[in-house]
Amino acid sequence: MPAASERHHRLLPAAVAATVVLADQLTKWWALEALADGRVIDLVWTLRLNLTYNTGFAFSLGGGFGPLIAVVVIAVIGVLVWHGRTISSRAGAMAVGLLLGGALSNLGDRAFRGDGFLSGAVVDFIDLQWWPIFNLADAAVVIGVALFLVSSFRAAEP
């Protein structure tokens, strides 16, 4: 039977991923309700909320390749789940959870916000005005990659 810490590191990615999906989908639902009429909400400095739809991949590049992007994301999710089984650190487990949650939530948009096979658009609404518009799932992926890199370098130290 696995030790308690091993079980914890196996459950942590799932808990983090579920939290990311829930938070991301709730904020997207809010954005669709509050910003659908073209309304823009200025918050602080250059941060504003501005609803857009992304049919491409990162930074709205490659529009029209939604189904192909979704298939690649499904493969990445499979790799993350497979790799997540061997994570031994808390930071690594959290990183996998952030990556999984972000990927699953945006994949859900592609699956359920369109008319064809994985052809939906990802809802984006966080607008810094000097960076492409993004959502919480995108932020989770970026933070997950950074945390994964840091935890990998720390694990490699003698």
C-alpha cells in the first residue's frame, strides 16, 4: 500500500485541476453574462475585463485550427496524467494539477462552445492591453509550467 505522502501527491493534481476548471468556468460564465453586450470594465492601471473568443491557440494564433489544437491538447492531457503518476514532490503535483486544469477547461470550451467537432472558441476576458487577452485557465497553465520547471530544477540538484 502506498505511503500517505504518495497518496497525497496522487490526489493533489486531481484536486488542483478540479479547482482550476471550476474557477475558470465560473469566471467565464460571469464574463459571458456581464460583458456580452461589448461592455468593458476598467479595473486598475491597464487591467480591464473585455470579452473575446479565441478559435486559435496561444495568443489567438492559428485561427481555424481549433479541432487540430483540441486533439493535440487531448494528447498533452494524456501525457500529463501518465507523468503525474510518478510525481514525488508537492510542487510537481501542484504543477501537474494546474496544467491539467487549464488544459481541461479550455478543451471544454472547444468541445461545448461550438457547432462542430471540437470547433468551439475559448472564452477570454482578462485584458492587460499590453498582452494578449487571456483567462484563468491560461494563467493556470503558465503558472503550472513555471512551477514544473522550478520543481524539476530543484529535483535535479545534488
